[in-house]
Amino acid sequence: MTRPTSGRAAPASEPEIARIAVDLLGGDGAPAVVVDGALRACEADPDLHLLLVGPPEVVDDELAAHARVTIRPVRSAVGMADAAAKAKRADTTVRAVVAAVAEGSADALVSAGASGATVTAAVLGLGRWPGVRRPALVATLPAVAGPVVLLDVGASVEARPGTLARHAAIGAAYAATVHHVKSPRVGLLSIGTEPGKGDRARRAADPYIAAQELPCEARYAGLVEGYEASSGERADVIVTDGFTGNVLLKGIEGAYQMIGDPAGAPPRAAALIGVGGVVVVCHGAATGADVASGIALAAQLHRRAAATEIATLLGVSHG
């Protein structure tokens, strides 16, 4: 099957410099994997400038001496097992990377720390878009027929029909903006494709999404099953709650590991859409390569002004 392409061309020119704030203490393997990822990212992108937030002594000499790297000393972190509420403390690395974006010292931020803490810090420090009660973590899966946008993958476990409908619009705008998909097909993840399948939230959300006008000439494809995340034959965007999306995403990652094909696995980074800035959350078990991929995604989203364009397509103001 041939994936439809967008009628819009990619931007003819992009701003060269991308300033990314990186949480040195976020993730299971921090700070070592974050330092490794930051060095990889600098080597791959000559127009990348990094603001590393954390204890200066954890940064190796090569990275610390890099001309395009600045270090902001912060020593407190929100642990992977800590409650998300700890992110309300201003002296943590995740709050400091958010503050860097809010004050204009960075164009985007990356953290591999606890998703809940990063979302909490971003909402507190950057604010939410009008009309977006629950921002969504948006991941892109390498499906057979082309990239499939999956959301939410962990920002919120809420499965209310209104939230799922709002995320359907966000997903459609993201697919059109970031992947240049023309008239994205949006599906709602359930246990079958027949009307009436699924739990109460899915049964209520199905007609709700069908009745709303989606941006970018997107069309609602109805209920889809989990295998569509790998095939992409019926949907360019798959909408679900954060709990189910996170389980599905990690299940797909495990399948790739089982067959020994980590190169083809989904990127371990997701964009938080619905807050007033560019925020990328990496998997807690991210490797150095995963962190570098997350930094590259943050730079890409900034250079394309993706958050502003998505907000405009949704008819909301972007802070």
C-alpha cells in the first residue's frame, strides 16, 4: 500500500541553531547514558547547542569542554519511583530544564526521567493550551505502511470520551505537521472493529470522535485493533488512553527485542503536545542512542515550529 503524502512541502529552510536543555539525572541509567546521548547528539548535529542540567562532575571532560555545551548546576532529581508531585519542587533537574525553556535559555527540553514528573513540571512551568485539559505524549511507530502516530503513551491514564476526542484532533494535526501525512486516518484503539466493541469509555468515545470535525482534512476510520499499530493499513493515527498506549508501546519494544531487531524498534522518545513549549520525554530505560534520538526529535520539532503549527491547526493559542 502506498502511504498518501502531504500536499504541503517541508519547510524550504529551517533555523540552523537548536538549543536543547537536557536533564542529566533523568532515567534508569542516568547520568552515564544521558552524557553518552548528549555527546552522540552533538557529533550528529553541528548546529545543536546543549544546556546540560545537573551536577557538573558527572559530565566527562570531552563533553564539558565542548564549545556547544553549557552546564547548569542542579543536584536534586525526581527519582523514577518518586511521586510526580515531587516535580513541584523548584530545585530539581526536571523543573530546571522546564525553567530554561520558559525563560528563553533553551528552545526545547529532553528528559528520560519519570513521565509523570516531567508532565507535571511542564504543565506547571509552561502551562497548558486552552481547551487541552490533558496534554498527550505522542509517539511515532515504524509501521509497515508508514509511520503511525500513537497517543497517549503515558501522560495521563484518563480514558474519558472528551479527552480521547481531543487527542484524536491532536494526533491528526501532529501526523500532518511532523510526518506530512495528507488527510490522516484516525482510529480509536479497541478490542474489535465492530461498533459497540470495547469498554464504556471506548463505546462512548467512538460516536463522539465520529461527530467532531478533525483538522487537516483528517477522517475518522473507526475502531482499530492493536495490530494496526504495526501495519498502518487502516490508520495513520491511533488514539487511546495513556495506560493502554504505554503498555502497547512497551509490548512492541519487547517484540523487537525478542526477534533481535533493535534498529527497527520504535524510538524511545515521545513529544508532549498540549503545553506551551517543546518537551520530549525519553523512555526511563533509554540508552545513549535513545537519548540522542530524543534530542534530535526535540531539535526537529523546534526547527519546524511544530508545536505552534499544531496549536494553530487546533485553533488554540500556543504559549
